[in-house]
Amino acid sequence: MLNKCMPANGEALPQKPDDSAVASAMRALEAQVSDLASMSKILADLLNEVLCDDKRDGIIRVSEYDMDKISFAWVDVASRANALKSAFYSAYKGESPQ
């Protein structure tokens, strides 16, 4: 006998969000996607500038100022990526991103 998912008395099965709600929620993520892409490009440019410009004897020298800029961009990109991941899964359920 096959197991069937049946609601208990007074309970309803979870509703699958309709495609229009999911599509609308996904479209709302455009700004977050664009911001993350822009910030990751900034981080890549900073790393390229520091890692490719000042190499002597196989040693990379990074100034405190450059390290501050790279650290800021790195943390910002990680934060944006985590927020976008959370927003994506919410949108997948048809929920509006926060």
C-alpha cells in the first residue's frame, strides 16, 4: 500500500506558491544581484591592483590602507552574498524579499 500524505483533522497541506508570486519575488531581487555583481567587481579590481603591482622576490607587500579597502570589500561581498541567498530562498517560496 502506498503512503499518502493526508492532513490531520483541522490541518491543511502546505500550499505551493503560484508561479506568478515566485516570478514577482524573483524580479524583486534584481537590485541585490546587480549590487553584488558590482561589489564583487570592485573587490576583484582591488585584489588585482594589490596582487599584481608590487611583487618583489615573490613577496606581495600590502599596505595597511590597501588591506583596509580589501577587507571592507571582502566583508561587504560576503554579507551581500549571504543576504541574497536568504532572499532567493524566500522568493522561491513566493515570499517577498525583506
